[in-house]
Amino acid sequence: MNLKQKYGNTALVAGASEGIGAAFATHLAAEGMDLVIIARRLQPLEQLADLLKNKFRINVKCISCDLSEFNATQLVEEALNGLDISLLVYNAALSYIGPFLKNSVEDHNRAAVLNMITPLNLVRLFGEKMSTRGKGAVVLMTSLACFQGSGYLAVYAATKAFNRILAESLWYEWKNSGVDIIACCAGATATPGYKNSHPEKTGFFTPRVLDPEEVADECLKKLGKQPSFITGRGNRIASFIMQKIMPRKMAVNIMGDTTRKMYRV
Ligand SMILES: NC(=O)c1ccc[n+]([C@@H]2O[C@H](COP(=O)([O-])OP(=O)(O)OC[C@H]3O[C@@H](n4cnc5c(N)ncnc54)[C@H](OP(=O)(O)O)[C@@H]3O)[C@@H](O)[C@H]2O)c1
């Protein structure tokens, strides 16, 4: 059974125009699902939509929406105009790299809405409809930063922990309902966002940088099988050492030191 047969006709990818979001959209289109794709910039969304429509003969609806606005879920619901969503991928995120006190309350609030409040509201909205239908699926993109305090990425790491815990909790609540949910804990992935941040090699605990397609493909294979997972073998090994072998204090120090060196903070 492919994803369309298992979950239904239409997938919504929030944060879809490039990187991991575009890779999810492409994988889902290749399985024959119609798409709703969301980002702020309409032009890259429409380019992707044209490509996927021509290649896979599917329908694609583009929604330009800033998901860091408090009323984003309401705007998305209005734009959908009653269209049923069978599979939700929440991929968009914002990370400020640097000292916590360098960013304003407004900046931190914007990250909190984009990374936590909007996915929470969309999961509440679509989760209810999926539960009523007795089928559906949700993917929440999170990060290796979600496993421990991560200095200079404090708000990002905290919001990513929220997503992992939300997905794992709902996986338990929904496991006999026909609705699957998974938290995808990604390590470094070669997306435009990652490349534009110009990370330095630190030489320590730096597993291979994955391609966005590897992340999306691995995640959709694991969907329905476990509550959360870590992308790529190298990331799993590094995470195992940090979570299961090192004392917590050491893991937190390594995360902070690595981020400081990677981004020359
Ligand atoms: N790349 C990595 O190394 C890495 C590592 C760990 C976890 N992750 C996670 O993977 C996910 C994707 O990362 P990525 O590197 O692919 O991100 P990205 O390259 O920055 O792409 C993010 C996508 O989200 C959209 N987006 C960003 N802000 C938005 C907003 N306010 N409203 C609506 N759409 C918005 C962007 O389009 P617009 O700019 O047009 O809005 C774009 O389509 C994130 O959840 C991130 O935390 C990534």
C-alpha cells in the first residue's frame, strides 16, 4: 500500500518551497498525492508546483502565508475552503543562532509561533478530522537540538523539543485510531537554509551532511512504525553517545561548544 492508498488523496506541506519541505512534496507527488504547499514567497512555490504537476500529473494548490503570524492556522483553513487534508508535513522553522539576549522578545515570540504554535494548531485542526475519518498522518520536523540544551540555539532547541514531545505523545494517544504521527529529528542537511548559514567544520561529532531527499524518504518510510526517529546512521550514533553514554552536563557543553565554533559566535 502506498501513502495515498493508506492515508488519502491530499498532503499539505508547510514550508515547502525548498530544502526538506520541497523533498517531502516531491516524494508525496511521486506517490500520486495531490498537494497543498505553503511558504511566504509565492514564486518558488509556483515553480515547484509547475514541475510537480507536469511530472506526476497531480493537482497542486499554492498558499502564500507567513506561518509565524498568530492567525496563520485560520488563514490556511480559509484558503483550503473545505479541502480535506490526509497527510500534514510541518517543516517551516526559524532559528536565531547566537546569544539569547541578543534577540528581542518579538524575535523569540516569532520563532515560538512559527516553530510551536502554528504546528500545534494545525495538528489540532487536521488531527481531529483525520481521527473522525479513521485515517491520516502527520510529520513534525524537528532536530537533533531537541535532545538537550543547545547554547546559542536556545529558543530553537526548546521549540524543537516541544515538537518531538508533542508527536511522541500523540503517537501514543492515536496509535489505534488509524492516524500516524512521527517526529523527524534531523541532523545537518544540505538545504538552502543550512548552506546560507555558512557553518564551519568543527571536526568533532560532525556526521555526514545528508541531502534533503534522504531525510524525506527515510522519514516517510518510518511513518507509522515509530513515534520519532533520527535521520542518518552517523547522527544516530552521535546521538546515542551523547544521550546514553555521556553525562548530561557533558552533552550540553558539547552542543554549545560545537554551535559556538560552527557559527563563530
Ligand atoms: N537543514 C538542516 O540542517 C536541518 C537540521 C535539523 C533540522 N532541520 C529542520 O528541518 C526543517 C527544514 O529546514 P530547512 O533547512 O529545509 O529550512 P529552509 O531551507 O529554511 O526552508 C524552510 C521552508 O520553509 C519556508 N518558511 C520559512 N519561514 C516561513 C514562514 N514564516 N512562513 C511560511 N513558510 C516559511 C521557506 O519558504 P519562504 O522563505 O518562502 O517562506 C522554505 O520553503 C526545519 O524544521 C528545521 O528545523 C533542518
